[in-house]
Amino acid sequence: MKNLLLVFTAFTAISTLNSCCFGTLNNALTHGKSTVSMMRAPKDLEVSSNGTKLDITSEVFAASSNIGGSVTTTYYTSAVKLPAKHKTTIELYSPSMNKRATVELKPRSNRNIIWLDIIFGAGSGLLIDIPTGNLKMLTPRLLDTQSALEGKPRSKWLSHAKLKRMAKRKAKHG
């Protein structure tokens, strides 16, 4: 009986902690902002949203590990952080290319957080994350900046996977 009470208490505590949800925890850690990476961006790129110039930071966009050893390689790219719950339009400008582009970013539910809520919280985390909007992230997460500045429609941009591979290859050999 004592063991059953201990298991029930542990399950209740874990469910309560997980009902805080992974989306809510992620939102607290990121201050409600989503990272948008600028792939293939010129060095002089300027990014603004609603007339406000955004700070461009260097962010991790990928990491790979040597499975048999302890070597981890981390790849960085230019990025901006924007509020993740609402649709946003950003303006890109390159003085060296003398080109401008606007890109619309839309909020989308993050599948990883949904699965974490389902697996570890028995779905209880979704009861809070869905109504609060804490599952949201902006898409696309990787922008093909060069294609945007050239005026290509999004359907002609390089895919997410190709952008990631290209940036990794450039980091290794560049």
C-alpha cells in the first residue's frame, strides 16, 4: 500500500510538473521569441520589422556529433529573434547588392513540443500550451536570404535541408 501511494504521488507530481508544459517552459526560456536564421546572407545584411532595425546575432542552427567519440561540431549562422505568436513581416536590405526584400513569417505549432507534452505529460501539457499559444514558432525558420533578395518566390528557394547542408559544408571548408 505504501509503494502504491509513493507511485501515485510520483505520477501526480510528474503530471503536475509536465502540465506546466514544455511549450510554456520553452516560451519562458526564449522570452516568447522564435529564432529565424538567415542562410546565404551577405555580410552587410540589415533586417527590420515594423520599421525597427533588428539585432543580428550569431546563433546555433545545427550540431553534429561523432557517434563513437566525444567530438561535437556546432554550426552558426546570422539570425534574428522575433515574437513567435503572431504573423510578422521582416524587411531585408543589402547595401552592397542594393536590393530589398520582404518576407512574411507565420506562427506554426512546434511538433517537437507537442510530442514532448504527449509522451512525458500524458497530454496534460497540451491543455495549457494550446490555449496560451506557447506551442508557436515562426516559419520558415531558415531563410534563403540570397533568393529573397533576388526576388525569387518562396517556392523557388532552396529547401530547409539543402540550406542546412550547404551552410555546414561552407563552415567546414570556408
